[in-house]
Amino acid sequence: MAGRIEDYALIGDMQTAALVCRDGTVDWLCLPRFDSHAIFAGLLGTGEHGFWRMGPAYAPGAEPPTAARRSYRGDSLILESEWDTPRGTVRVTDFMPPRDGAPQLIRIVEGVSGRVPMRSELRMRFSYGRVVPWVHKHEGRTVAVAGPDSVWFDTEAETYGKALTTYADFTVAPGDRIAFTISWEPSHKEPPPLPEPEQSLEATEDFWRDWVEHCTYHGPYREAVVRSLITLKALTYAPTGGIVAAPTTSLPEDIGGVRNWDYRYTWLRDAAITLSSLLRTGYREEARAWREWLLRAVAGDPENLQIMYGIAGERELGEAELDWLPGYENSTPVRVGNGAAHQLQLDVYGEVTEALHLGHMTGLARNDYASVLQLKLIRYLEDHWQEPDEGIWEVRGPRRHFVHSKVMAWVAVDRTIKLIESGDADGPLERWKQLRDDIHRDVCEKGYDKERNTFTQSYGSQELDASLLLIPQMGFLPPDDKRVIGTIEAIQRELSTSDGFILRYPTEGGDEGVDGLPGDEGAFLACSFWMADDLAMIGRVDEARKLFEKLLSLRNDLGLLAEEWDPRLQRQVGNFPQAFSHVPLIDTALRLTASGAYGG
């Protein structure tokens, strides 16, 4: 059975990622890309669907022991886990070297004290656990082959096969170091080179040390900010600059429910806000790479902007269900692909334009096509901003006139006006100033409830929505506007959980609600960070700091966050780790640091 979501560690090579549980089991790994089929899918099923466990030997029928301690080695993605056993202490170092050739997952077992019996248990299952590969020896190496894929297993330890699983039983004493590596290669090609685990470990540590040195944030929350930045870097697909929302699919927002989605794609919204955090902390090269990815992905059809694309810019992300997988804690269906790709979400135009604007303001090298794209997006909005859409939360119910979507349409026009006024683009300035005023007036007249002194989720509705917290952050209204303060206070009253965290919007207690889905969900962590930001902006800085530090306490022991927090079960839920949680963590830390609103 898979561990709790927060029991997992992330390792990766900026092209794919693996999740490693506290007991030393790799339960999730897709090769060779984030969106490839998984060779270890035990996270969404059982051990029969693929895993790789490395840890102290244990009695048949017993539970594998969990590590007594684990941490990342400094500011890196190198995971170190230690077990204390009656016979001694052992350390396992897990990492994926930044790729220069075949993707590799390397595990180095090191004796610390005593003599500890160990076991490696490798069960490869291709195509998300459905296909048992042909495992055989080739020139002294173990290779698993199925269709277009081959995975090569290299170690100095003696191995044997049993019950369609590859085992290694060995003992380590102080100073012993035994390495195990799996490498992926297309099955029609020559075998990948023999791995060099120790050299790869040194190179991986050097890579992360050098990368973190570029961080310009040195405030009181540096540990949390740096760990979030490393996580965002790990979610970036290096060959193209695309950024996945998360490296997993179908980890449920509602344990046992149907709110299970594939997040291994590049949402323009998530990627745009990620770019903004990277720019504000010194990472201009990643921002430039994302901008180039955007221009390639949108090229040829900017008027039909999708809300998400594949990590290389693919447009077709057809959704399917994997009915042979029982799902994480029986949460079905397990989905791959994402049917929301072709939804209309007008807010995306605002997020993309805001990201391009921030790049321009922070001195990112000019790209003429980026300016052309921005102008084309506004011309589209000029004709379509008054249409209903599915909104930021990708509702699968009827389209509505979501207030946040209209606000972000205003942002897109406003930032483009600023681009024209700076002299870096040409456009119908006066006409678009009038458009900006028209959108603003429309929102304030149709999206605001005067009696309750709050903006609402959509025109004419009574529901609230946490995305309204972005109104002052986007500059649509100043923080001291009574409508802004009223909205913040209304969301605190009506969308707060018993823990003080913020829900995205009301669900209907199991009935189908505005999002067209049954069931409930946890507190959406990004929304709670937005609340902390807003509280700081309206002068309630002590309250903002307390909420922020409470949110930091939800991170797992390695500083990682999923998408949501379930206040009933007191655990993380949703895909993991989630870019849309780590980005606002960085943003709130920067805001609180700038305001001096921190303890200690």
C-alpha cells in the first residue's frame, strides 16, 4: 500500500521525477519524460504495478521499516535516508543526475555502523503497471524490455529473480558503499553506458550548489523559499523550458473520490506565476526559457490559446482512464491526459500578459515576437472578454461570467497599455484605454454585491471564490478600497476551514455543485497564501505572518507541499509536489520580508 502523500520525497533530473517513500520505496517514476508511461505505478495501485524498495531486510509478512531520519543533502535534490536497526545504522542516498544522455536513478547504500542486512527489491511494470517486461541478462547486465522501452539495471551486488521481481540481498559494514542504478534507453538502441555513480553524485551536488547560489533572496524565510525554488526547478522540463504543474497524476483532492487529474502538463497559468517567482528571486535564464517555450507553443494560433500544453508544446492531451489501476487509496478513476485543455479560461490571457510584462520590467532581453503575441492576445480579448468561461478552477459545469476571469482580462489590457506607453509596441492606445475602463466598470457593476460588501464568484451569484483575493494583488483596486476589505473579510467568514485555511469555493457537501463534480475537497493551499498576502496588504501584518507560518508547518519534513490540505483527515491531498502551492509560498515570503512582518 502506498504511503501518505506527505511521506514522499521528490528526486528528479529536470526531465522526469521519482517519488521515494519513507520506507525506501520508489512508488512513482515515468521514463523518459514527466508525461511518459510509469514504470513504477505502485503509488496508484499496489506493489503489483511496479516499485523499487531499498532498505534493511525484514521478515516475510512484516511491514518494511521506515527510515529514522531523512533529509536533502544541503540545498539539493539528493535524498539521504537513514535506518537504525538492532544490527546497526545504514544510509541510502537517492538521486537522479541532471541528464547528459540516458536518464538514471541512482541509489547508493552506505554502512554507517554495525553490519546491516539489506535488500533491494525491484519490480518493473511498464505502461502504468499493465505490462510485465522481459527481464534477461545482456553481457552481464540486467535489462527489462517491453515494446519501445528498455530499462537497464546495474550493480556490483549479486542479484536473482523470483516471482517476476529482481532481488539483491547483501550486508553493509561501516565504510561499505554499494551502488544500484537503473537507466532508460529506447529498446531498439545500443545499451546505455555503464553508470558511474560516485562521479554522478559529485556532479549532481555541484549542479545544485551552483544553481542555488543565484538566489537573490536572503530573508528570514530563506530555507522555505530555496526549497520551493529547487522544487520549481525540478518541475521544469530542461530541453524546452516547459514547467509541469506536478510530476504526478490522479493523487486525489478528495480521498476515495473522483477529483483525480493528470497534472504532468504545462498550464499557462501555473507556468506564468512560476516565471514571476523565478524572476523575483534572480532566475532570469529559467524565465527566458519559459518565454521561448510559450512563443513556440502558441505559434501559429495565438487566438486559440489553450490553457495548457504538453511539456514540448503539444496541443492534444486527450483524457483517458486506466481502469486496471485501483487508484490511490481507492480513489478512482485514474486519469491520464486532461480534457480541460480545450476549455475557455479568459484569465489565462491575463496571467500570460502579466508574466511577459514582468519579464519586460525586470530587464529580460527583448523579444519582438513576445510583443506581437501580447498584442494579438488583446485583440482576441477585445472581441471575447464578455463571454462566459470555465474560469480559473476549470469547472466542468456550465460556463459562467466568473469575476476573476474578467479581472484578469482587465490585467491583460492594462499591462499591454503599459507596454505601448513604454514605446516598445504599437497599438490603438486610446481604444484600449476605453476597453480597460469598460471591463473595470462591468466587473464593479455586475460582480459586486453591495448589500454584503463583497465581490462574488460570478455575475449574479451569491457564492464567494478565493480567486477574488487576487483583485488587490493585480492592481485592479487598491488594498484600502472598502470593497476589497469587505471581500477579504467575507472570504475569511465563509470559506475558512476550522484550521483557518481557505477553500477555493463552496462545494455542496457531496452533491454536484458549481464545478460540476460530486464530493468535497480540502483547503487549496495557494488560496491560503493569497489570504496571507492580502492581510499584509491591508495592514493586518501580524495576522498575515501567523497564517503564513501556519502554512509552512503543513509542509512535510522535506519542505514539500501538495495541492491541498484536508482539515478533516489532517493530511495533504492532491498531486504532489504542486507548483501552484510553492509559487505563492515564495511570493508571500517576499511580501512579508519587504514589510518586516516576521518573527525572530
